[in-house]
Amino acid sequence: MYQQWIELGKKKGISDLEVFAVRNKSLSLSVYQGKLDSHVQSDVEQITLRGIYQGKLSTIRFENHAKQNVDHLLNKLIENASALTVVEPAIIFEGSPSYPEVKEERFDFSKIAVIQKIQLLQDLEKYILANEKVTQVQNASYQEVDTQTTLTNSKGLHLVKRNTYAYAYAIGVFKQGDDIKTAYDVKLVKDFNEFNAKAMADETIRQGLLKLGGRSIPTGSYPIVFSNEQFADLLSAFTSIFSGEASYRNLTALKDKVGQQVFGENIHLIDDPLHPQSHFKIPFDDEGVACQKRAVVEKGVFKGFNHNLKTAAIFKEQPTGNGFNGGISPTNLYLEPTSTSFDDLIKPIQDGVYITDLVGLHAGVKAVSGDFSLQASGLKIIHGKLDHAVKMIVVSGNFFDMMKRVKGIASDLKFQLSGIGSPSVYIEHLMIGGEA
């Protein structure tokens, strides 16, 4: 079918045409107070046509129900290309010399009875409610996804990748006096049998109890330790600074800094599409370029921007396999861990803060300047040990300065669902806004 579209496009004068199709089958379940609250199944295919007409690249997207109108859609693609006035590189990729092999067992979640999935959520809810400080479980949710991506173009390239996974969580409401907090822990698996409702509930309870009884601290400069999850989220908010698009548009402080020391010598940022601990293994990007392991920052030295086909052509460099969703994104970018345990990481800190929650990562972050100011909560570190909960504080600083003041990096590397990974990180000091 896709090849027929390509032939039809050629007859219309489209010199090169690419079909990028993503079929997404999913099941979503929600349980509240032991009863099934929501049951949604979907099977959607989204298709992107990229075509070069008279030297200009145009893109059009549609869902599977519009397939019968391909002739009209190709005409629309030609119309859009004809209207373009900005001249940028127009490239349909012929393919990389080789592609990494993804060795993963694909579990068929559809073979597990729905009643078992509902039971998982009911058990998770029940175990969380068993704790005396839990007043309710807001909801327990399950999601499974089966995604197949197909890329075919007029240059003979044909690539397919498939990914199956499921995740579940429940939001517990914890109360101690007038202090009310929520907590949840998302568990993502590649095999349904990896779910353990009791272990998931125990982790949710642990996180919820740690938040209770929190109080603010005096405003001042403190040694700060970010949890692996929160530092990954903070790093995720700044990934655009490594984009060739940002460099081209003067939206990154790293412009013209390739080969220069930009962070501390202990900082190694790696983009690894096949990292064994990552949730998703990515052999090629949305443009058909093979993904590859590469250092973005090595010993604090910026090694180069992430490129898609367009920015690689602009900068006369090789594409790096980071062309996703029409833009540029990392593939399993992570801060390299050390052999230091978390306990040893915080041992030297006499009076500091361990941050376990950050709020406002979009509104409170300025990626171009590096400035950030974020509501936060966590635990006080006293004499090298985690002490009481801390709340109602604001942590602020500058990302570029902060990355030059990293005093320690732990061994507890963890990848988020975003694909960004980090261990816990000890910052020499950051400003905390708290009590006057």
C-alpha cells in the first residue's frame, strides 16, 4: 500500500516521498474503590507523508481513517510545498550503512485476561489502603501499549520497529494531622509477570510517609542533593540546549562552545539508544537515521550538538540519529554514574537538603539562560543522614553554574519514562527560599 502511494506521488511530480506510519494499540483501565471505573481500548495509526516538490520539503499528517483520500492528501502536500518561502535543506534519507540490533523479547500483553489486570489494580489499591495514614486511593491505573513504526521511502529504505510495554500506579492520599500529601510510584514492565502489587504499594507508602510532617527551613544557601528521579527531570527540562536546531536559532548558550569546557570535569552526559537499563531501545530515528551511542559532554567538555537531517546539512555535519517528532530529541540521555552509594554521597553533608519533588519544571525553567526557580520538597540532611521532611521551599540557581559545582554523583542510575536518566547528584550549594 505505502509503495503505491510513493508511485502515485512520483506521477504527480513529487521527486522523493516518504511514508512514516505509527500504529498504536492500547488498553487503559482504572479502578476506584475496588470497582472498574474506566475501560478504554484504542487502535490508531498516525501517518506522516514527507515529500520533496520542486526542491522544497513539505509534510502532512493524518490518521488511518483518511487513507482513502491519499490522492487528495498528496495534492495538499504539493500545494503546501508550493507555498513555502523559507528555503531550508530538503532531504529524504537513503539509509545508514548499518543499524543496531535490538534484542528484546516482546511480550504479548493481550494474552493476559483483562480480569487479571483489574485484579492487579484492586490488589494495589487494597495494599495501599491498609496503611493507617492513607485516607483514600484517588485512582489506580493500568496502561498497556503496542506500538509499531514503519518507515518507507522512494529511495528504497524500509525500516520497522516494534515496542510493547505496560505500566501501572495508584495515587495514595496520606494524612497526619492537618498535613495531607499524595504519593505514587509508576512501575513500567516489558512482561506482565514483573508486576508485584505488594511491592508497588510498599514503595508508594514509603514515599507518602516520607512527605508527612514536613516544615520549611530558613532561607539561605545549602548543599543540595537531588534524587535520581528529580535530577533526571531537571536535566530533561534543559535537553533543548544540546539541539542543533537551538544552535541554528541562537536559543542555546552552548552555541560556538563545541570542544570547550562547559561543565565540571566529573560530568559525562551520554546519549545511548540501546542502554540496557533504559525502558526503550531505539535503533533508528523518525527520519531513518541509525541511532548511535555518543558522548554529548565528556569530562565537562561539550562534544557536539544532536542533529536531525536538516541541522546536520546546515552545519555540514553527520546526522546523529536524533530526529524525532519533526524536531530533535535525545535517545536515552543520561548522566554517567559512579560507584558511590547514596549513603556515602550524603555522608559529608552536615546541613543540607535532599530534594525528592520539583514543581513547575516548564514555567520555572529558562533553557536559554539556564536560570531556574522551582517549588520543591524533600528531606533535611543533618550530619550526613536523612532527617525530617521539608516542604514549602523554592530552589533556584543557574543550570550551567550548577553543572560546574557538582560535588558528587551516586551509583543509583535510573531512567525516567521520558528516556532521560540520572543517578542522585550532590550540588555544592544552591539557594533555598524558605522562612524569612
